Amino acid sequence: MEEPFLERKGVKLAFVWIFLDIIMLALFLFDGFSSGFAKAHWILPCIVAANM
């Protein structure tokens, strides 16, 4: 029996990562990609880089 799409290993986690990437990109766009934002919130660029 074939398992449903959302029950496959890693599918839910992939959607969580996609959601986080969209939020982070929106934050970067909102702040205009300034270096000050990246320095103040250094964890966000690290997460995006690790996710890619």
C-alpha cells in the first residue's frame, strides 16, 4: 500500500524549511538587504545558507 504524500519521510520538514525561507526572504526584502539587518539578525542568513 502506498503511503500518502504528506506522510512520506521528510515532506513536512521540507515544507517547514520552505516556509522559513519565504519569511526570511520577505524580511530581507522589507529591510532592503542592508548589512545592518544581517549583522543584527545573523542567524537568519545562516539558516538560509544552510538550507540552500
